[in-house]
Amino acid sequence: MVKRSIALASVLVVMLAAACGRLYDSNQRTLGWRAPGEPRLMSFVLDNAVFQFTSPTAVTRTAIPLARNSGSIAAPLSAGTSPVAQLSPDETTLVFSTWRYFGNPPTAEDPPPSTGMRVAHPAVHAFDLASGTDRVFADGAISPVVSTAGDVAFVKGDMPDYYANQPFTGTIQVQSLTSVEPSTLVSASDNYRLVGWAGDNLLYYVQSEGEVLDLYATSVGGGARLLAEGAGVIAISPDRTSVLVQRVGTTESDLALIDIASGQLLTRAANIAAPDGSEVGALQMRGDWLGDRVVASGVTFAGIVYLQVSDSGIGLEGVQDLGDAKYPMGVEAPRFSEDGTSVVSQAVIPPQTASDTPHAEVITCSGIESPCASVVPEPGFVGAAYSIGHVE
């Protein structure tokens, strides 16, 4: 099978203009608020709007009125490595990336931009869920990740715009959602992409030529520590003490569990095989971890891989093949529901015939052996559906 990109979502950047309106669900309850004990609904952003599941086959759509000249919710430089959108720990603010093209958004028929051409302007936004107001939180910045303390780390670009075929370099800044001034976390300029916070530690990549990723950890007042060379993060443990990584650029599921504080290798597994004896192969980055279970998307097939992970070993729980015929571009970014009973992922469906229209599809699977349900939240919309991360 043809190897798919681990950052497929990052190239799906044909987004539409934002609609207006306050951010409420169908019951006029502020999005993000929930009564004590109420389970969290799965949610994602698509086409400058937030979608929330009301059932495996039904979603509500509420528009995000973006600040003027903000472009669209998208992160083509970092969507394969960083969250596109995250809720604050108190669920009052949605932090997300935007991307504004200079000129019309490109189409598949357009020639690629020439090297050095000014293409687009990125920014990080903070959207107040109660008031329905949006503000630019960090201009000329990418790759925001939110900590449990409400601090947002991001890459502040050396140049505010992105130029074709050139790395977007910058420094790593951190700023509280309640403050107006950022501080510098990593002052040396480089081609950074942020992964997420693990307690007081920030995990990030240094991306070199050929999209090679080296994984580092740092903390406020601490120095940078190399955790893994040429490795991508599959998931961070729920207790934020360890990280599951995989060698990038391999066709094998060469997985390693690393202690974040010490950098010590806890356990590793290579060439994980499915029950029929076939090798699972490489996994896509940005999976999810709940309890002792990890889910991730396959690279060479359209499906979800379920793992059992602990300090003592990494094992395969099962593989759910959703079918290359139905999902020829694969599935992306699987996420557990809060109670762990289902997994939600997304896919972009290209046209099968001349009369078809491409669209995004969101897939809910209730178990490895159970059939999956799917919904098309925005018919005719081509862009990827980015799941909203929750900071615990």
C-alpha cells in the first residue's frame, strides 16, 4: 500500500470565511460548560465553527466569529505535530491557530508558489466562550499548546509571515491567558513545533531538513533536554510523566516509552503484529492515551490501532481496519471519548466519480469488533476536522 503522510491534515488548508454569531449549542448553553458529573461531548473545529456530537451520527454546529482579517482556523505548518485547537483548563476559552492567505486560497489546480513568495500570515487566537468574542492572542505565531495552569506556549515567528519553501523559525514564548505580555521559554531561534505540556515540562520538536523531528523537553527556568532523535510523539501518558514515541521515516511500528523527567527508556517494542500475523507498520503521530490504552491511526492502511501501554511493556490490543476503499486517504487523529467507550477520528473523502464532491467525515467507533458510525458535519467542505484537545 502507498505510505500516507503523517501530517495529512496539514496540507488540507482550503478553508472558508467565518460565519457570525455567538458560540452556543442548540440548547443555548455556553459551549464548554457542563454540569458536575456530566460527560463531555466530543468536539472539533471545522470551517470556522465548533461541532459537538449529540449522538454518534448527529452533531450541532456553532459558528466562531473570528476577529477581522484573521483568515481561517487552520495550521498547515503544524497540524500534524501540534493541536489546532484546545480548551483552557476551566473550559472558558478556546485557543486555536489561524491562517490568512495573501490573495485567494490555493486550489489543487494552482501551480505551487515560487520559493520565497510571501504566502500567508499565521496567528494564535483566544476565544471567550461566554461572551462569544475573539481576540488575537499571539500574532505571527504558530503551534499553541495550553498547560493545566492556563499558560499558552507558542512559537513566535522571527518573521510574522510564512514564505514558500522556507522554514518558519522563531523562539518559544509562554503567556498566561490572563496576561498581556509573554515571556521567552526558549530564546534560541529554530524551526520549532510544540507537542504539548506534560505537567511543568513542555515537549517540542526541532524540525530539520527533510522534516526530521528531534523531540525535546524543557521547563520554565530549566534547560532543554533531548528525549529522542528522529522520533514523533504518538501520545503523552495521562499522568504526564512519560511519552510514547516512534521513529519517524520507518515502515515499522518501532515504539519506545520514555520517562520525561529523566529521559530514561522505560520499554520498547518493534514490529508489532496484528492477530493474523501481519505487521501493523508505522503509526501516525497525535494519537490519544486513556488509562493504559493508546489509539493511533495506521499509516499504510485506513484504520485504528489499539495498544496496551505500561512501563513494563507495549502490546497490541487490536486493529480496526476501516477500509482503504471507503477511506482512500486514511483516517486521522483518533480520540477517546471521556469515558473511554468510543473513539472518534476523521477522514477526508476525495471524489470517487466526476459528479462527487470531496468532504470531511467524522467516524465514531464503539469497539474494535463493533461497526463504526459516520457523519458528514459540513457537506461539500474539503478541509480537515480538527479535534479539540481538553487540558486535564
